[in-house]
Amino acid sequence: MVGTRDTIAGTVYGTIIVLSVLTAGAPAFEHNQWKLEIIAGLTVGVFWLAHVYTHILGESIQEGHRLDHGELTVIARRELAIPRAAVLPMVAIALSAVGVLKTDTALWLAVGIGVTTLVVQGVRFARLERLSTIGMIVSVSINLAFGLALVVLKTVLAH
């Protein structure tokens, strides 16, 4: 179920993946946003499938039996947070592809959405785990460090 504690890790992971692809691919596809969109979508999809597959392997070993269809479905649904996290940043890029936003504006919007998502997930984690204020600051800071590293990457690659 979206919004449960099970989605935090996938949301953070999916956000980092999509922002990595968008920031790294932006210079190469500056004049073809649809290609950037396709590459980002396919990359997120492959990482989602790989994540589901590795969780199936791990949980099957841990449980000591092959997982049944219901167990497989639970894993796949839980990990849907990964591609869901990519949706809004990719919408920003699509708005550029159809001419609504300038390319640079769309990329900064995507990065802003991603960084905001990382901060929100850090706060969610801290609240669910009932961390102290210091714990919340650490949680948000770690997530923010990933987002800001991607902002630096975007800035360096753009110049």
C-alpha cells in the first residue's frame, strides 16, 4: 500500500536512480528529451525488476522454500515504490519534450522534486521510527546528501 513504511526505501532508491539518469543524461540528450525520458524510464524499470528479483532470491533463501505467487506479488507491489518515485521527475522532463518547459527549467524542476521527495522520506522515516530531533536531522541530512550530490553532478555536467 502506498504511503506505508514499506515504501520509504523504494521511494528513496527510485528517486536516486531517476535523478542519476536525468542529471547524467541531460547533456547528451539536451535536444531530445524523449530519448532522455525513455532511457530514464527503462533504467528505472530494469532496476525495479532487478530489485524485485534479488528480494525474491533473498526471501526464498531466508524462508527456506520457493515463494508462491502471493509472496511474489507482495514483493513486486512493495517494490513498486521504485518506479513510482520516478513519475513526477519524469513528468517534468516530458513537459520539456512537448515544449511546455525549457529543457533546463524541466531538469531543475525534476531535481527539485527529487530533492523534496528525499527530504520528505527522511522525515517520514524519522517519525515512523520515533527518532529524536537529532535523529530526524541525521535522517534528512543523509537523504539530502544524495540529492545534493546529484545537484552538484548536474551542475558540473552542464558546464
